[in-house]
Amino acid sequence: MRIISNLRLSLAAFLLILGIIATYAKDSEENKYELQKKLIYLEIRTVLDNGEITLEEAQTMWRKKIKQLKKEEGK
């Protein structure tokens, strides 16, 4: 009886740790996507601030790069 109780406690602890790891992995992927979007934004913003492109070109560039990022993430 004591062995079964210890086994149950071990299994509960294992599942708790596994759940924490799975949650952390999901958050990391979301953060990675957000960081990539911010990097694209800053890249386009720098070019726009330098006056190399117009606002309309920057908007078009943003849409294309975000669309490409979503395709890469889907793979």
C-alpha cells in the first residue's frame, strides 16, 4: 500500500514538471515570433527614418515581410 502511494506521488510530481516544461516551451515560441516581428519593424523604421523609402513603401514592405514570416512559422 505504501509503495502505491509513493508511486502516485512520484507520478503527480513528474506530470507537474512536464506541464511546466510544456508551458515554458509554448511561451518561448510566442516570444520568438514577437521578437522577429519587432526586428522587422525596427529594420523598416530605420530605412523610413533615413528617408530612403516613403510611408506607403514601408507599409507594403511590412505586409510582405509579415506574410513571409507567417509562412515560415507555418512550416
